Amino acid sequence: MTKPAPHLRESHIFDRAAIHEIQRAAREGIYKIRGFGAKRAVPHFDDLVFLGASVSRYPLEGYRERCGTDVVLGARNASKPIHLDIPITIAGMSFGSLSANAKEALGRGANEVGTSTTTGDGGMTDEERGHSNKLVYQLLPSRYGMNPDHLRKADAIEVVIGQGAKPGGGGMLLGQKISPRVAEMRTLPEDIDQRSACRHPDWTGPDDLEIKIEELRELTGWEKPIYVKVGASRTYYDTLLAVKSGADVIVVDGMQGGTGATQECFIEHVGIPTLPAVRLASDALKELGVHRRGVQLIVSGGIRTGADVAKAIALGADAVSIGTAALIALGDNRPELAEEYEKLGTAPGFYDEWQAGRDPAGITTQDPELEQRLDPVAGGHRLANYLRVLTLEAQTIARACGKSHVHNLEPEDLQALTLEAAAMARVPLAGTGWIPGQGGF
Amino acid sequence: MESIDLASTTTRDLNARLQSEADGSNAAFEVLHPGGRHALACGLTAPIAVTLRGHVGYYCAGMNQNATVTVHGNAGVGVAENMMSGLVRVMGDASQSAGASGHGGLLVIEGSASARCGISMKGIDIVVKGSVGHNSAFMAQAGHLVICGDAEDGLGDSIYEAVIYVSGETGKLGADCEEQPMTADDRQTLTELLARSGIEADPATFRRYGSARSLYNFKIDNLGSY
């Protein structure tokens, strides 16, 4: 970007990005669609710090004393709950949005560290089932590829009501990514822009959802954990209603959560950040008396580090889920592809055209040649490495706080660096005992 | 025929019994006193025959594969939802979303169906002797919806490649749904569907509706249609 002369003053409101977008909209006459998640700054886990051990708290030895990371999901109603070795899962991403090699790599990486992966719109592929020891099958509004045989093969079922990048919005898969196989799986013509419905076709509201969950349990012999996934918006009430509808696991996806293709106005302006969402959801679970004992909470949206994992768990999550970070671990946005990104008008670190199907990393594409660039074995191993690092980092923090299991982390271990984060996470502003909104002020 | 009385049997026990039938089974079951219960006879996989004597609640015969399920009464929301194959027949009326997202098989409704009949259908064939409510065949992708009576507003809204045949009146059509010429192939398909469903109607009285395919790709010129 050209550095402006000192006397040139850029408008804060009409900055170069805003002007560029107005010009693009005027030229093309269509809203901007892209992948990735929200890019603007919102209060996040960076605004929290752990207190660590002190005179009144003693830590655990980093490499000697055990700090558990395992999670059991779905024991409330399912006869076969899911046991994960680490509190980090792979979020739902569709075959279609991702290449077959990318889906395979996600499964391989998850297997290496004993965690689960998740299908997406379009159903379950044989490769995906074959390479994922623990696979969560999504029931989405579109019901593309919905098959009762796949329900029975799954290890858990996730009823998707929304996602953080677009709460209240349906999905889209643009025509350039509709290969013959994708079209066949979704029972739609090739080359059209596939719209995924924003509402389920056969239920509306929590009373219906309760009956839908009953049907899913009847279909699968009450074996499978049933997750309900919502985009973070009215999170407290959504969590209450989902639990009362019979969900075993609540998945809350904050506005930083990624997407394969969504209108930018949706990504940046609809939904609330992950930070307040995790606290609202855990409050609801506590009110119902099921927090940490009955119903599990999975939180996603902007998880990058083990510190993020630990903070989400301290605020009430049982596990987190990653999507964008998993794709980056596979090889998305890596510097070695700089020349190819430049041809697409972008650069490593900025590439978000996951909707376009021209991904030089071979991840968000259906192009047979591009897809071959991703080695699913090597990619899966990179993902496993990354997941191990996240886990070790979260354990490191938990031990420093004196916890023998990451689930023993709690809000009392946290303080906030900003007023906004203190208010949203409901932990004291660092150096004070003040939690905004509490104590009458 | 094995008789199961829901006055003294749980839904779980009923479904477990029906789902336990092996692939080659042609057993027949009669279910008494369904009492509007939900999720009855769902998830069946064998070519068995199940006759329910009374009204049923939501999702009866949901995701059916191969079985023949007959409801001697009315059916609640989502009867035969996501059906893959087989035959489901409702002797009375059906509530909303009958046959929703069905991939195959035949759903016959001897009475009328409420709103969103055939929503997101993906290959199922649905024959309704009476009329259907608004937004039927919404986002319908494949299969056939035969309506011997009338169709309320929004028929075929955002329809893909499914085909609708209507004998009676239609309200305002949904976005991208249009009346299309009735070909000889259509007449044959319709005649066969009516015969398979056991519904008597004159194929000559039907009109065909399908997708104008103008909304298949995003174009700003279509803004008023979205």
C-alpha cells in the first residue's frame, strides 16, 4: 500500500478500504462474498490474562505432575458418548467447500491426537468416515446429502441452527466449486450457485426442536450424543432452550468463526463475539444445574492458541472447536505461495477468497489439479502437531494456576485488561476488584 | 400380522421392534392407539408393512427406507420427512412439511396437506388427493409433487429441478416458478404416479410447473425476486 504524504489526511470513516468497497460495489453491483471470519477488532480472549500461582495458590510442576485434558461428550442421554483425549475438536466444514484431500487431512490430524472432526453441508463422504475415528454428522437446514445410513454410522449428531459467521443466514456454495461429485451429493445441477436454506424444513422453534431431537434419537437407538450448534447472538436464551429441548452438547460459535462463503456484511456485522458468548452460555448451563455435569459446552470462533483454549475453558467451555486455524495448519495462507497469491490479487496472511475455488494451497477448492497440492498425510500431521501445541499450552497455563485438569480452570483465575472484556467476561478489571455491571455500578 | 398396542407400549419399544426386522423381512405389523405420538415407525429399513390405526404426531415414518407405512388417520408435521424409499400413505390429512427433503419413495396423502408440502424435496414423489398449503415445494430439488386439488400462494418458490403437477387452482406462484408446457412424457409420468398411488384423477386436467432457472446464479438484476 502506498504510504501517503504527511499532509494528506485520511478520513476515519471513509478510509481507503471503505472507498474501495464503495467503488467495487458501484462497479459490480453485487455484495462482497468471501470466506474466513470477521476481520475487524472485537473484544477477544487477548483482553484477558491468567493470574497464575501466588502465595495463596500453588502451581503444579510443568513436566511432572499430571494435568488432564480428556473430555466426555453426550453422556446425558446417549448410550455411547464420545470420549476425546484433548478439549479441541474440528468444526464442521463441508466437502464441497473443502477438497476431499483437505477433509481427509482433517480426519487424519484429529485421529493422531484422539479428537473428533465434523461433516458439513452436503453429507458424509466415505473418505471422511474412513479417515475420522470420531465423526460428528451435521443435520443442516438444507439437508443436502442427508442420509439415515450416515446418521447411524456417525458417532454424534449435530443439529445446526446457525454459525457464528452468519447467525440467521443460510449457506452458499458458488457455481465454480460445484464439481460433478458435489452436485450429485447435493441433488442439484452443476455450475449453479447453491443456496443452503437458513431454516430447517420440518421444525420451527424449541418445542419442535425437542420433538426433532426425539426423532433423531429414535432413528439411532438413543446411542448418539445430540449436539445443537448456534451462532452467537441471543446466546443465553438459545442455550436454555437447546438444553430444554434435550441437547446433550451445546456448540456456540462466535462471530469470529470462519465460513467458506458468506456476504461480508454478514460476517462483520451480525452476531456477538466469542468472549461474551462463552460466558452467556455457561451462565445458562449453571442456571439449569447442568454445567460440567450433564450438558457440555463447545465454543468456537477465533481460537488460535492454547491460551485461547484455556481462557474459553476457564469461562465455562468443556471444549473448543477450530476451523480457520485448522485450515491454516494444513497450509492455508502460507508464505511459500506468495507468487500465486499475488496472481489472485492477494498475499499470504490476507487470502480469504475461499468461495472462489482457486485456492493455491489445494484446500478450499474442487479443482482436481489444485487439490493434489495438499498431501493429506503431511497435512494431517501438521494439524496434529498444531493440536498438540494447543493442548500443551493449555496444560501449561492450567498447571501454572494449580489445576490438575484443564476443566478445573475457572473465571476466578482470570482478570481483564479492558473495561469491555471485564464486562463481557464478568471478571475483574486487572488490578481492581471491579466487574462492570456488578455491585450496582 | 403382529399387533402392538401403544396404550401399553413405549415409542422406543415400538421402534426398536420395527427397526429390528432384517433386510429380507416382509413382516406385517398393526399399531393400535398411536394417540398422536411423535416419531412413530421412523428409521425403518426393511420392506415391512406397518399399519397405524389412528392419528400420529410429528415425523411418522421419518427417513423411511423400503417399508410401507399406512396411517389410518391424520399425520402431524413432517410425515415421511427425508424418506429414502418405500411407500407412506396417509388416509387423512397431513400437517406441515409433509415429505420434507425426501430423497425417494412415494408419499400418498388421501386428504389435504398443509403448508410447505414437499419442501426441499430431493427425489421423492408426493401425490396429494386434496389441496396443499402455501409454499409447497419450496426449494424443491428433484422428484414430483402431484396436487389433485388446489395449491395456495408461493407454490414452487425457489424451485430447482423438481416438477409439480396441479389439477385445481393455484395462488400466486413462488419466485422462479412458472407454468410450463405439459409434454407427452409428463402425461406418462403423471399417469404412472396416479396409478401407483391409487388416486383416481384425469391426467388431462393437470398443468405442469417447474423452474424458470432465472435464479440459479446470483445476478443483481434479480434483486426484486430475492
